[in-house]
Amino acid sequence: MTPVDLSVELGGLLLPNPILTASGTFGYGLEFGHLADLEALGGIVTKGLSLEPRLGNPGPRICETRGGVLNSIGLQNIGIEAFLSDYVAGLRQYPAQVIVNLFGETAEEYRKLSTRVRDVPEIAAVELNVSCPNVERGGIEFGHDPKRLEDLVASVRDSTDKPLIVKLSPNVTSPVALAEACQRGGADILSCINTVMGMAIDHRSRKPLLHTVRGGLSGPAIKPIALRIVFDVAREVDLPVIGIGGVEAVEDVVEFLLAGASAVQVGTLLFREPNAPRRLVKELGDYLAEAGLDGVASLIGAIDLDGTTLG
Amino acid sequence: MLLCGRMEDIQGSVVAVHRRPHSYFRLRLHVTATFADAEPGQFVMVQVGHCLEPFLRRAFSIHDVSRGEGQDVHIDLLGKEIGRGTSLLGQSRAGDVLRILGPLGHGFQMKEHSRVALVAGGVGSAPLLLLARRLLDRGRTFDFFYGGRSQSDLSRRELFARLTEESGGELIGTTEDGSFGETGLITVPLERRLVRGTYDFVYGCGPMPLLAALANLCSRCGIDGEAALETPMGCGYGACLGCAVPRLDGSFALCCKQGPVFRFDEVRW
């Protein structure tokens, strides 16, 4: 039997396989090489990077809920310059595509960031974080307003030839409207979804479990939400989609592909299983081989809607 | 760049479970040779079950390290059943296999001090057993201050007392209900000795209010010390950035990587 080819091409980005690490769940890629086989990854999306380092929010920043994790990290990061000087060269040796997740408080900051990485050959693509629920300024201000989002994407688009990914928020009435705005602005790929706004309270102390009270929910608890948004966006918008939200097993990966995603990002799972991507890549190969498929392309958007009525 | 020391993600098997009254338990796990070099204060992340709740692993101090048959290495974890994760772990059985990530973080520093105090609040005594053994190995004398609500909270009190005596020191206990030792908080007898200049270093582990009081006491007496902190933790290996500990300079340290042991004068309590 010939080995299954797991590579995928989406929006100008060629990935050795469709399993990526999600932003904010795997640092800057290199730190965990002793725990995870970086060779196995299709891509690494960095922690959200800003022009200047950010300290992040006070603790508690994280708590577990049923089947999920609430966080309010507040975009603690080392800043774009430290990433470029300390990490980029080390990432060169891996087949994984390096995608920088960029965060700005203003459109100008986003543009400066994308311009800064424009000529860095190790960086394969840019993902705009316009959906972090845990910071006061920037990000979500753009991600919830179609007109502002379109202008932001257009401005960044002008500054770089690299594939441009926009990571969408689920905390809106119509993710499709925002996805369409991204398309008008010139985005190449959409990643769906960022965390879902939530909160948790300890009934004994009567206190919220996060310092910022509200936070972003991730993990298996949000998978149905993510799947629905991937499905809607992939149907309505003519851009490739990366699915994110609660991937744990190969079945989850396949379901995101069926809903219309061309690749998936794995996030919260890494906290409990640092080497999960390697397992998923292997399981995906086995799954395709067993199904007699020679690649992932035939699964993308292949949901069988016969006999259903879209509700 | 932050690169961790030696750590492994392994399958460990439960060798024995000792269940104690009031939800305390001690678990002995068969692990790899890497763990034989664990420093006192380091910890492990344990995957409990394969279900959605608990989804994340649970953090436990390495309570003890010992040799089994042949080259086998065992670690002990000391815990109290509080939530679903700890309850499931406390109810595990010999032969169960658990995923264990460790040893994680930085442990207590071992400098040449003449006499030190070990201060434990309840199950915060967990990392101090390995510390006591290592101090004993180096022929150092320590006193052990052990506080809890009631005597049942002073897990492994006899063992701690024996090791302390072997070192030439003394175990001093306090309970809030008076069931063992002096009635009240452990900081009271500690302060009496600290002000006399008995110690030149203090090691602590326990609830945050105790550690904050310790830091304050040591600062007033001009004595250095370290505490092993516990914060909510997502991954234990530096990926999630969830376990922020506020530093005096206004920045945040990650409890799992820069800690869990911090100098008293490093943390904004």
C-alpha cells in the first residue's frame, strides 16, 4: 500500500499535513521540542505577538470547566523582536510551516507587525488575532465589526504577500458576515474559532474563578460551536477554512474536514497531551488508508446532507 | 530561551495506594530512572482517567523518591480528595497506569545553612518530605513546623518527627482545634524562634495566606527563605501561561517553569 499523502494546500499555504498547533497553546514552537515531535507537525501558530512585550493579566488566569478550559491570559508575549531574534532560526529545521499570530491595539500596529515579518523567509503565513476576548484594547474591537475588520484586513493585505489568515471570534451574531468582510479585505484563509466567552464561579467562596471574571472557553466543550461556524463559513464564503475547537481524536479532525475545513488547529489538548499532534497525524493516515482514500482533499466539505433540512 | 531540564511524559503504574482518614491519600508510582534525580520541590502532572472531567492533568509535588526492586524508581504523591480529579486519583488501585509528566519546575535551593526551619501547612507538607531527606543526607539540622486545622491534617507526622529528630532538630506542631501541639497558627511558635535568630533559612509550603505570613515574618527578621507555591495550572510545562505569579517588579512569573519554588522576596504576596 502506498503511504497516504497528508499534505494540503490552502490559500497559498502548503502544509505537510493538516494538523497545526493553535496560537497560545504551544508558545513559540521551539520550547517543547523535548516533549513533542515537532517534525510531525503540519504547522505551528505562535503565541499572539505584539510590537512590544506584554505582561498579561494577573492570576488566576486559567480554570477547568466540564470538558473545557477557561482562560484569561491577556496576551502575555515576548514581543515580535524577541521572537524573530530568538526563535525563528531554530524553527527552520522543521517541515512544519511557521505561522505568526499577530495582535495589535490599533490598525497601525497590525500593519507594522505584518510589515516587520514580510521579508522573514522562515515565516510562511500571518494569522491576525482579531478575536482575543481577554484584553481591553484592540483585537476584538476589529473582530466584531465588519467594516472595521474589512479595513484592517485590507490595510494588512497591502503590507505583505504572505498568505493572510484571519482568526474569527465566535462571540458574534453572524460569523459569516465577518468572514465576508475578511474576504472583501483580501484575506486568504479564515481560522474558526477563537475561544467562546464564558465564566465560572466557585459556589463555596462565591468568587469568580478568573481574575478578570470573564474568559475564553476552549476544549471539547466548544467543538459543536466550532463545527457549526466552520460549516457556515465554508458554505457561504469562498475561502479555505482552518477548524479550531476541541479536537481530541482523529474523528474530530475528520468531522472538521467534512464540515468544510482544510486543516485543523489543536490547542487545549496540548496542555494534557503535549505530543498529541504526532498521534493525530498518525491516526489520520491510518484513517484515510482504512477508508481507501489517498489524501485529505476528498474529505473537505464532504458532509452528507442528503435527507436533512438546514435548521 | 526557556528550555526545561530533563522531563519526560511517561506511563507510570500505581504500586500502592494508602488511603487515610479525612480524604488524604498517598500514591506510590513506578516511574522511569529520570525521576530518581528529582529535586525537592519539583512536581509532576498526572492524567487522571481518560474522560472529559477532569480534562487537564493535576499537579502534585513529588513527595518522596525511593528505589523499588532492582533499578526500579518509585515516587510518592501525597494528596487530599477535594474535587473530581483528586478523588479519582485517591481511588486508583495498584496496577492502574497513569500518564505522568515530570519532573517539572525548579526545586528548593540547597545551600550551606547552619540551621533551617521547614514550615508546612496541612498537605503543603508534601514536597517537604523529600527536602527533609535531602537535608538529612547532607548532615544538616532542621526543625519542622507543622500546622493544620486538626491533627488529621498533619499527614505523616510521625515520619516527619523521626527525620527531624535524626537531623538533631525538633518537630513543632500546632492545630487550630488543639488536637495536637499548641493551639493556634504555626506562625506563632515559628516567630518566637525566628526573633531569637535560631535559623538562617526558612523553607515553606502550604496555603497562600500562610506563605504570605512567612514571607512577612522572614522579611521582618532579615532571614532568607523559599516557598513552594500552588496556583491553578493548565499544562505544567510552560505552554498555557496560566499559572501567573506576581513578582515584585510588576511582571509575572510562571509557577510551573520559574517556580514552583520562589524566594520570599521575589513574590508580591
